[in-house]
Amino acid sequence: MGRGKIEIKKIENLNSRQVTFSKRRNGLLKKARELSVLCDAEVAVIIFSSTGKLYEFSNTSMEHSISRYSKGTELDSAEQPIDVPPKDVMVMEPDTNLLKDEITKLRSAYLNMMGKELDGLSLKELQHLENQLSEGILAVKEKKEQVLVEQLRRSRIQEQKAVLENEVLRKQLEEIQNKTKTQFLEFSSLDRSFSKNSSKSLFNCASEENDHSDTSLQLALSTDYGRQRKELKIEACNDSGSQVASQ
């Protein structure tokens, strides 16, 4: 069974009224304590009973809470005309004016540093400006020297790297030249040996050809010589036969 709705009106029975007050008061203070802890809020509760007894709760200080409440009510009670801009706009206007003034001062200082609009400055202000410019020039010179030194250091490092790279490239070139020279010498020796062998083979072939030609010449001569001798013999026989016949 759910709880029934209670009509919100004054409880006429004094005892029931006191019991309800005690229960609701404790519940209200408990809820206020939980709200302050869970939400990190500043909570203050003041309760007066029908008999005039005071009950209060504050998670910080009741005096501090009351003073903050008083200030808040004073600000809220101040009536504003309808044509008055909102609070945010009113707060922003002074900030805008301050920013404009600051921009004007900075622009004037910039022009003074550039040597312009110096008519309105006093002697003391001119001396102060001169000191500022001198200090600025010294700072610029020091920074310039630092930058030059750093550039020089980087240039030296790059030069050392270039020298090392050139040395490595020179060694590689020498190795390539040595390999090429070795290969050329090997090729030359092979070419010489090949030329010697080829000349020997050509000489042998030539000698063999000469031998064959002499033999063929000798064979040809012997054949012709034998043939002539046979012809002479035949002629001699014929001459002797003709002589015998004539006798």
C-alpha cells in the first residue's frame, strides 16, 4: 500500500503538529546537509518553531551566509530601467574603453621607439626613451652575435662532414682504379699469351704448307724427267734399227 496524499494545511491538533514539525525539521536539515556535501554548495537553514524556538544549520558559518544573503538581496532589489542595457554589456564597456586606451598607449610608444611623434615628450621622457633604445640596440647586437656564432659553428660542422665525405669518396675512387688496373693487366697478359699461341700455330701451318709444296714440286720434276728419258731411249732404239736396216 502506498502512502496516501496529505492535505497541506495547518494541523489543528497540537500534539500532531509538534510531532510533524520534529520529523519534517530533521528531514529538512538532513537534506540540507546532503546538498552541501554532494554539490559543494553553501547551505544555511534557519527554522523557528511555533513556540519561537530557533533551529539552524550551516555548512560554513551562519554569519557569512547571512552577509552574503544580505549583499545578494541588495543587488537584486536595485531596480533597473527598461532602457538600461544588461549587466554584461555594462561590464564589457569599461573593459573595452581600457583596451582602447591601452592600444593608444602602445601605438604611441611604438611610434616613439621609431623616432616619430616626439614633440610632446619632456627631457626626462626623451632620456628614458634613449636609454630604452640603447638597451634594445645592445640586446639586438648580442642576439646577432649569438646567431652569427651559431651559424659559424654549423658551417664548420658541415665543412667537416664534407671533408669526411670527400675522403670516403677518394678512397672508393682509388679502390675502383686499382681494380680496373688489375683487370687491365690480367686482360693484357691473356691477350699476349693468346697472340703468342696464335703466331706459333700460324708458323706451324706455314711450315707444313711449304713442305707440301716442295714435295709436289719434286714429284712433278721426277715425272717429267722420267718421261724425257723414255723418249730419248725410244729415239735411240729407232735410230739403231734404221741403221741396221740400211746395212
